[in-house]
Amino acid sequence: MVLGKLKSVVSNAVKTVDIESKSSSNEELGRKVAELEEYNQQYPEPTEEEYATLPRVAGYAPYQAYLICLVEFAERASYYGVQGCLANFVQLPLPEGGNGAGAPARGTQKNAGALGLGLQVSTAISLLLTFMVYLTPLVGGYLADKRWGRVRTIWWGIWIGGFSHIIMIIAAIPTVLKHGHSALAPTIISIITLAFGSGFIKPNLLPLLYDQYQHKRDVVITDEKTGKKVIVSRDSTLQKMTLFFYWAVNVGGFFAVATSYSAKRVGFWLAFLLPGIVYFVTVPVLMMVSPSLSKEAPSGYSVLGEALGVLGAAFKPGFIGRMRRGEFWEYAMPSVIAEKRPQDLEKVNKRGEKKISWTDQFVKDVRVTFASSYLFLYYVIYNINDSGLGSVTTSQANGMTTNGVPNDLINNINPLVIIVFIPILDYVIYPIMNRYGINFRPVYKVFTGFMLASLASVSGAIIQHYIYKTSPCGNYASNCDIGTGVSPISVWVECVLYALQAMSECFAMTAGYELAYTRAPVHMRGLVMALFLFTTSLSAALSEALTGALVDPHITWVFAGTAIAGAVFAFAFLFVYRNLHIEMDKERHEQEEKLRLEFISKMEELEKDKVQEDVISAQVSRALDTFEEDKELQAIASASMTKK
């Protein structure tokens, strides 16, 4: 009987093993909270008075963060090197009197060409590349968040992109080009695989760079040089890191100058070989820097899949009314489902998995994610103004006097202006603003960028108008064979258009990257960055719909229409998000409070488990004592019986 009681008590005691597994997660949570408290003591948050009186400075990231930018340089050099030549490769035929590799005869106004499929096909293929390049980051962000983590996903992107470059070189070999359109199939295969390679790298590289910076908010420190207190601004630091990253992007983009001249002087095989060589610089650099990187582990579940499940639950019938009542997201929370429709919690999919496997907190994270992503939709029109019309500007240059300059060279003014303008912003304009307490918030940067891009399209419309006015073919200047075939206007006039687009990117794109990272929950940063990049795919799809209008004599109106739309969206963005900084501060405080409350809840749970453990231990101890007493009594009784 005592043994049975002992087994029962010990069986109950075995349940306390769960406490160890719980305590491990509690210890981890406790460690995070302890680190947060220690961090807050070491790096106090500025008070309102300190914000008003102390100067703001940008912080520093460790050196390996900037080696990441070298990876981005090589990847972008390869991408823009191919993209810059793609328009001529597809649109224009092999030049008569050329060398058979696509290069025209010296001393002519002709440009390099290969397939001769025309402007509309060229634009469609260029937009296909753009669409795929900015759609595939959804896959890359998903894999990084769920399975591989950022670094491993980047490695996969590198190998896929390397395969793409090999296929592109094969498509440009003279023996392939001489067979007419036989190079089209490998070209399409190449741009699709190039898009997947870029899609695995692009959404993960900048978040990986941001992860290397230690501060999650503004902090007050004492300047070692002056001995005075200063505010290390997180926004200014991320802005600095983003500018450097974007500077590396455009140094890589400027590599297209080499490929443009290679195509015109030698042929497309060399123009595609050079980007491939530069691309493989990514391998040794990433191998060197990877061990020292601060890395966020993958969450182990499908953020994208779970998010789609939440949306499916939230959009069930009656969602419009719930939106009006402010209950749209709450309807998808498991706690609400358990109360109002508990049968839904037991539903399973074809694999036997529960359809509702998310938590209330995950629904809140999805709400924050989509709230931060709504503003990205404004970038759809912006992207069209910012080089989003495919190869139309390259074709515009084809109708202007080049005097031996490749018509696809002028678009390299864009990265050149960015290379020059970013250091001016970083070392002159922004420090002056910080010194005088001017807070040039991300919303203002986005508005400025949108307006500059709109002005770029205005300049494109003006240039096209004068091309029509001065071309030997009048309003049909894109494929003119009369006289020189071109307008006397110099191709260098297009520099105005590209310079305005470049300056717009320095404001709008860098601010967009910052907003995509800072507002996203930690485990959704890859997804949010992918959503931001996905807006370019939406822009490409919209531009694809406009390709029918990209014919003479309507090109002027395409430029004008996108300029007007861009200005409207710029002012709409400024009005809707004028108080975004207040909302972002509120989100950050909510995250910190959530961590504290979660810790308190876990600690209370742990205390209950400890009390239960003490009770069970006492029961086991008493049972063992009783068992020992019974053994002694049995021994005495046995001895007495023996004596009898």
C-alpha cells in the first residue's frame, strides 16, 4: 500500500520535469530582460530636455557591417551590367558592317544590337526582369525568416546568380547570335535565374547590415573627445549606414559604363562576361565576413504562410463592418475565435495540421507589419517616375545625336550622381541639419524624393517634345532612317533626367529602407523588406500595361502623365503620414512594455511551478519517511515472529 502511494507521488513528481524545460525559456526571457535593464542603465534614453538641448550625432557600426556593402557592390555591378545592355541586345538588330558580336562599325551613329525585336518587346523583357527581380524577394524573405536565416539564403542567391551569368554569356556568343532569334530562349532563362539570385540576396543583405548596429533607440553618451553629453541618434546612424549601402549599390551600378563600351567596341559576349567576373567577388568576401556577423536565427515557421492564414481569417464575411468598428484584426485572434466560434480552432488542413496555429501576438505583429507596409504602395507610382518605364529612356537616347557615345551609357549618370550626392548628404547637409536641430524625418525625405522623381518625368516629356520637333522623322523619331536618323539634340541633355532621378533615390529609397526595417517585428524583417521591394514589381506590371502607349507620337504624354500622378501621390503621402514619427515611438514603447509584461507573466508562472514542486517534494519526502518506518516495523514484527 505504501509502495503504491509512493509510486503515485513519484509519478506526480515526474511532471515537474516540465518545469526544467519551462525554466530554460524563462531563463532566456529573464536574460533578455536583465540585458534590457542593464542596457537602459548604461545607455539612458534622452529626456525631453536633453532632446531640446543636446547635439545629435550618428553612431558607428562594426567594420564587418561595411564589408557587407562590398557584397552588395559586386551583386549590383553584375545586375546593372547586364540590365544596362539588355535593352539594346533585344531591341536593335546586329549592325550592318559590324563584327557579328553586336558591335557596330566604328565612326557611325549606330548602336550595339543583337536580336532586333523592337522597342515594345525590349521594354517587355526589361520589365519582366524588373518584375521578377522584385517579386522573388518574397521567396528570399520567406526562406530567410522560416528556414535558412539571412546568411544561408544569401549564399543560395550567389550560386543561382552565378549560373545565370554563365547562361547569359552563352547567349551572347557570336555563333549563337548569327542564328537569329536562337539567343532569345537562353536570354529569358538567364534573366529569370538572375532574378531569383537577386531575390535571395536583396531582401536579406540590408537587414543583415542593420543587425550589426547595437542600439535599438536613441541613447545619451559622453563624448570621449569633448567630455560632453551627446545624443547618439538611431535614425541618423541607420541613415548613415543606409547611405553607405546605397552608395555601394550605385558604385556597382556605375559598372554598366564598362559593359556599355564593351558592347559597342567589342560585343555583347564581353559585356556579359565582365559582370560575371565581378559577381564572384561576393564569394571570398562573404566567406571572410560571415563568422563575425551578428545574425538573427530563423523563426522556424512560415511567417508568410501564417500571415496569409491570419488575413484569410480576418477577411471572412462581415470584414467591412469590422473595419469600421476597429475589430478587423481582433477577429483573427485565437482568443476571440475560441470565444465566438470555437469549432474553427479544431479545423485541420490536408496534412492534418491545425489551420489556426498562430497566437494573438502574431496577429498583432501582422497588424504592425501591414500597417508599416501600406505606405509602400505610394512607391508604385514613384518607381515608374524613377526609371520605371523600362527601356524607353534608352530608346529616347537612340533618337538623339551620340557622336560615338553608346546610347545606353547616359543612364549611368544615375549612379554617378548618387555616388557624388550621398557623401554630400552624409558629411555636409545632414550634419548641418543635426547641428541646428532640424529633424529631417523619413516622411519628409520620401516626399522630397517623390517630387524630384516627378520633376524627372517632366524633363523627360520636355526632351521628347523637342526630339519630335527636331527629328528628321518628326513625331516618329524612335525608328528614323531619314538622313542621320537622329535629332541634332545632344544625348547628354538626358543627364538632367537621370540626375533628378538619382537625387530622388537618395531621399525616397534610403528612407524607405529605414522604414521597412525599423517598423517591422524582428522575425518579419525579411518579409517586410521583400514587401518594400515588391512595390517595384507592381510598378513593372503597371508599366507593362503602358507599353502599348510607348509608340510614336505618344511618348511625350506617357512622361507627362506619370509626372502628374507622381506629384499627386507625393502630397497624399505627406498628408497621410505627417505624424508617422509619433506612431513609431509608440510602437517601440509597446514592444518594450510587451517584453516586460511577458517576463512578469513567465516569472509568476514559474513561481507557481516552484510551489507545486515544493509540495510534491514534501509529499515524496513524507512518503519515503513512511516507507522507511513501515520497513522498520515490518523488521521488528518479523523478528518478534522469529523469537516466537
